[in-house]
Amino acid sequence: MSKGTIGVTSDNIFPVIKKFLYSDHEIFLRELISNAVDATQKLRTLSSVGEVKGDLGDTRVRVIIDKSKKTLTVSDHGIGMTAEEVDKYINQIAFSGAEEFVNKYKDKTEAIIGHFGLGFYSAFMVSDKVEIFSLSYKDEAKAVHWSCSGETTYEMEDTIKAERGTDIVLHINSEFEQYLEDATIEGLLHKYCQFLPVEIAFGKKKEWKDGKQVETDEENIINDTTPAWTRKPAELKDEDYKAFYRKLYPMQMDEPLFWIHLNVDYPFHLTGILYFPRIKNNLDIQRNKIQLYCNQVFVTDEVENIVPQYLTLLHGVIDSPDIPLNVSRSYLQSDNNVKKISSHITKKVADKLSELYKNDKADFEKKWNDIRLFIQYGMLTDEKFYERAIGFAQFKNIDGEYYNLEAYKEKIKANQTDKDGNLIALYTQNADSNYTHIERARAKGYDVLLMDGELDVHAMSQLEQKNDKLRFVRIDSDVLENLIRKDEQKKDDYTDEQKEGIRKAFESILPTDQKLNYYVTFEAAADDALPVFLTQNEFMRRMKEMSQHQQGISFYGEMPDQYNLVINTSHPLIQDLIAKMTSEEVEEEVEKPQDDKQKEENAEPVKETVRKTVWTLSGQDERLHQLTDIALLASGQLKGEALAKFVNRSIQLL
Ligand code: ADP
């Protein structure tokens, strides 16, 4: 027997492991099983080149719990280790600057483990004592027994071991007895080892017999050694991809819309399958995340730093040995491989979408509703993706026709270019409540887009920034004639005083609501337009809508909704109202306007008397009410008591 000191330059690595790595202690199982799988694969490689002769026999990795001895064993039939190798790989953990590093990454378990190759030592997070029993594949090798109780000293001696390979025996610490429970271990195996390339056995398969679950003689293999992403796309049918999707996300009811099988050899290695789920709304709730693997070992499902954020809306698996998994997350973003991988995935995703669009436009249109959120999010947050996606991003009009931007511009160019050369795309967010406006637009041969998506407002603003002279305006944001101005504005013959009188008359009967503001404005609209109607300023409304997703401009969100109650002075009913007004001359005392010099001297204001014509409208309240209600009704804003009153008043008028 030999005793020795573990070659750690820091005083004692174990307190560090136990204390700082506490939070993530479950990864010990992943580390030990990865080592066992590596040892098995090394053996297979040696066998394939003829360095190991004969049949390899049983190569399963086994995880065994012994409750009475309170041990957990990971056992493999891999290459094993000689005493020299145990000394070299286990005893001499070569690292420098340990203390400095450990202090820096105190709370980043994976960083410490990866940096020092402490995979094996993570066993000490949950154990009082760890033993290794190993027999190397090498001829004449003697079996070795190593044990260590968490101090910096170990013991090593020859032992008897019949079969080639390594058993790592963990004497589980009393605080961590959950790792002696079948259910805990099963859960961890499922999480980390589900797709490992070597069979992992844990316990026996169970079956139902006489209403009870009983163990069979067959070993329970917990993993699929050739998951879909490791196979050639040509070998896989749609059903295989869907079956793998269900395996990844058993709780997901919807089938994926389509998928991309990634397979990159150069300049880095990357395989995987990305699925496009139906994304209906709500950017935040994404239960099913992309899973990141390293050579089929599960690493994390927090891939935010590895792929652009919008790609995290996708589902599936990415497997790359080239992503430095064991470094801090902030470091990841600046890593060159990670950057390349990220832009490669972006390109692949865009290529796939573009291909789907070109191959079958009708099918792409059918899927559009389900993928638009993803595509728009990508376009808004990733310049490169915007450039690729602008060719296939769709615009849907209220007749259910789809266009890409170029085609849509072409469609509306002739009829919807205003006198200043701006191309005006009209849209609605709700065809029902904009019905009157839409009908008028149709009568003029205008097209109306349906923009009811969660990110449509943001998307439109982006398109305006990127496309000079393209403007989106909601169909009810102004009088139709003003939305697409083709000639100079029509004027009416009424004086400001007359309009002031009409404004006051309407204001006196307008509904008062803290969340709604109505401003009375005048417009010589067409005489076939309604006598009074509501419009809503495009800019203000859009800011308000955008503020729901964006921080920093939330003050828009708190403002009341503002509507213009537009009085159409071209309409005979309004002309009749104005004709019914009476006027009187009044004298009013006002402050005399000051010239610059007076202002500079801060002179006392001088009052003067002016004569004014004041117009009033009386005895018309019923008509004013009726006109206002019609405007509200046409915009879907007449509700409850006001609606009931309108109905009664209408009946009385009849
Ligand atoms: P890493 O796996 O990152 O190299 P570890 O501390 O987990 O770091 O293991 C150190 C070395 O010990 C491995 O590289 C391998 O050579 C050897 N080793 C560990 N476990 C086994 C095993 N089950 N069979 C054979 N060799 C092993």
C-alpha cells in the first residue's frame, strides 16, 4: 500500500469543492458518467484500430445504489487505469494559480470544475469517501484500489478485480442521502444522460403484473445512444423527427411546424435539430427551451449567451464540442467560436425559411401566423437576419392575400403614392371596428393590410426606418383624403368664430372619461364621409402600443387614449347646423400683445377692449348627441348606457 499527498498546490481543494460548489452538486453524476463513457469510447477506438484484440463484451455503464452500505457506484468496462495512470490523472491535478482562480469564480461551479479538470473530484461534493477500483485493458495490468476521504492524502494499493474497467464508489455523505434514492438518480440520469452514446443501465426494467409493478430480469437502459440529431438526415423520416420532438418535450401538445437539421464540420463542429414551434403570443413564457449538449452530454438549457435571443424561441438540441462550456457565461459571448456558431445558426435558420418560402408559397402563408412573431422578433433584434428575412416576411391584407415587401410596394404604388411621393400602406388592427373607414378606402381602390400581430407595430416602425418614403398609417388615424394626400387640402368657407361655436356645442355633450380624451377638429372631408367621425393620431397611438413592450417610453403608456372628433364641414348636416347658429357682438377685455422691447423690460401688461363675434347653437342638443353617437358607434366606442340612450333617441326620432 502507498500513501501520498494529492498534488494540489493550493492547501486544500476539498473545502473549496464542498463549499463553493455546493449549489450545483448534482453535476457529480454527469461528470462521473461522462468519464465512464469516455473510457468506454476510448476502448472502442482502440479496438477498431486493432490495439485491443477480441470481443469487447459487455460495455454498458452501470449506476448502482447500495442503500445498506450507503454507496453509489458508477461502473464501466472501459480502458481502465493502471496504478501509474491513477497517479498521473487523479493524484497530480496540475494547476496553477488555484486560489486566485477559485476566488474569482467562487459561485461558478462549472468554471472551476472545467478549468481544473476536476470532473472526478466533484464526487467529493457529496461523499465522505471515494474509492476507485480499476483494471486497465493493458496486458499484464494489475488492478488498483485508490481511496481518499476528502483530505489531501490518499491511499493506493493493489487489488483483485476480475473485469476490465473502472468502478468509482462514492460513500455518500449523510447530508446528501437523496442521492441514494432511486427516484433522484433516475431524474438526474434522465436530465444529463438521456442521449449518451454508450448504454447506461440503472436497476431493472419494471412491468405490470397482477396490478403491481414488478422488476424483470432485464436491465433498465435509461438512454437512447443514437438520438435523431446524431444520425444522417437521409436516414430520418418526418415521423422520426416528430418522435424525437416528443421525446424532448413530452408535455408539449402541438407538433412542430418544421425543423432544421444542423450539421457543420468546418470551421467548428456542430450538430443539432432546431424545431419551429407554433408561437402564438407572449414572448416571455417559453417552457420548452433549446438544450445544449457536448458530445451528447446534456450541459444546459440556458443558451441565451450562445444563440441570439430570438432563436431561443425555437426548440430542439444543439451539440457542439467546440463551445467552451466550462467558462463563465459573460466570457461566452466574446468567444470567437460562439460568435461563429451563433451567426451560422442564424444563417441556417434564415436559409431554411427562405427555402420553404420559395418551394411552397401557399404552405408558407399558411404557417405565417405561427411563425411571424419569431421572424419579426429576429428582424427587430438582428440586422443580419432582417436582411435575409425581408425577402420572405409576409404582409397579409384584409382579403387574406399575402405579399412580401417588394410585391406589396409594387401592388400599391400606382394608387397609394401621395403628392410628395410617399408610399402609403394603410392598415387596420381590427377590421370590424374599422369597418366604416375600410369601406371608404375600398371605394377608392385602396388596399388595407391586417396588422394584428403582437410585434406588428414595432415591425412597421422598423420598415419605415429602413425604407425611405414608406409610411404605414392606420386607416382610422385621419380622414382618408389626408392619409393619402393627392392634392391640396380642401377649404371650407366658415370663419374661426363659427367653428369655435360648433366646437363648444359638441364639447358640451361629449362623454367624459379619464382614460379617453376627445378633441374636436374640423375637416372639409368628402361629402360622402360621415358628418362626424373619430380619428386617432398614428404617432401617439403607436408610441402607446410600443410602450407596452419597451422600457423607457412607458410614459406614453400612461397617457389617456386621444381621439379626434372630426366635424366634416362638407357634409350637408353640418352645414345645416352652422346655418342654424346665431351670432352676437360682444366686447371683451384682453391683454394687448407686447413688442420685443416691452417684453425685455418686463413691462406691465396693457389691457384693451376688443369686439368679437360669438356664435352659438341652441335647441340642437338632440341632433348633436345623435351625430356624436353615430361617430362613436362607427368606431365601436358606443357602449352600455350611452348605447341604450342612442337606441331610444333613434326610435323617438322615427
Ligand atoms: P477530465 O475528465 O476533465 O479529464 P477528470 O478529473 O474527470 O477530468 O478525470 C481525469 C482523468 O482521469 C481523465 O482524463 C481520465 O484519463 C481518467 N479517468 C477518470 N475516470 C476514468 C474512468 N472511469 N476510466 C478511465 N479513466 C478515467
